[in-house]
Amino acid sequence: MDKEVIIRKTEEYIKKRFEGESTGHGWWHIQRVLKMSLKIAEKEKINSSEDIDLFVVKLAALLHDIADWKFNSGDDSAGSKVSREWLEKLGVDEKTISAVCEIVKNISFRGGTVSSEMKTIEGKIVQDADRLDAMGAIGIARTFAYGGLRDREIHNPDMKPIKCKSFDEYKNYKGTSINHFYEKILLLKDRMNTETGKGIAGERHKFLESFLEEFFGEWDGKL
């Protein structure tokens, strides 16, 4: 099993499948998650005594959005199924396949009161990288790109944010793009797994707060 060849083929497969995707879940999102995952892994390797399997990290980062439930009729098992099929086709060992599929299946945010914790250091790293890409300036851009796809209003003062009590409720709920910040994105800072992720999230969270302060000021006619 040539790991470099497997990574290269997976990158080619994902790029071909997602290039040009316009909702913020495309090839460049996946590239950012991969790069951030490797940066977090490098820092955590220094700060932690845990062994980190970079092969698993790379594959999980590349495949984490391969069949996102948001684009597969709410099926949160679709991603792990497609990932398994691809990795088996490449002859990847079962231990690695299971580790990657576990990450892909559990990476997504599932609602304000629903837990989606990772069991492995590799999963924690990739989940942090994915969540960081939902924060900061890029996170803001992705929120409105996805909101446009789903015909969500930018803001409606009559619609208040909610905390979904189940994954099914979260999947079926349709709020505004601004409410999404309060229903998910502003919650991510306190859901980071790694010390590295927590540090980066703190800065991106401040940027989100500054943006929302400016947004509501302009909404109310700020001079």
C-alpha cells in the first residue's frame, strides 16, 4: 500500500468531484481543511504524547465532505459509505478505512444541544480544522453562500435563533443566515477539541462578533 499514491489519487478524485462547487463546501474548502489539519497535527504532536496517524488525518480531511448529509437528503451515513467504497477500491487496510469512516460520519455539527465528539486524536484534529473554516472571514462568506443556495433570508428581526434539541430538528430547520451564526457558528469556539484549535478559534470568534456588531449597526441605520 503506497500511501503517497493513495493520497494523490484521493486528491485528484476529490478535486474533480468538487471543483467549482459554489456553496462553500467545495475543493478549496477541502484544501483549507487539509492544510489546517496538518498544521494542528504538527502543533499537537509537540504538545501531546499521543501518536498521530497523518495518513488517517489526510484521508479524513480530503473525504470529510464527500457526501455531506446536507446534500444527500439528510443521510448522515452517506459520507462514510462513499468513503469506504473509495478506500476499498484503492486497497487501503481495514484499520485505516474504519478510522477514516468514523471521522467522516461524526464530523458534522448536529445542533446546539447535540454532541458530536470525536474519539480519536485524528478525528479531533480534522473536526477542529473543519470548524475553523466555518469561522472568521471565510466562515462569514460561506454562511451567506450556503444561505443563498437554501433560499434563506439574510436577516429577519421577527425570526429569533433557536437551539435544536435533536439532529433531525437541526436538519429540518430553516432559519435565516444571521440566525445561523447564533445557532451554530458562535458556538464552535467552545466546542474545539485541541489546544491549537482553541487558540485559533478564539481569534476568529472575535472577528465574528465584530462583524455582527457592524451588521446590526448598519441594519439599524448606523451613520
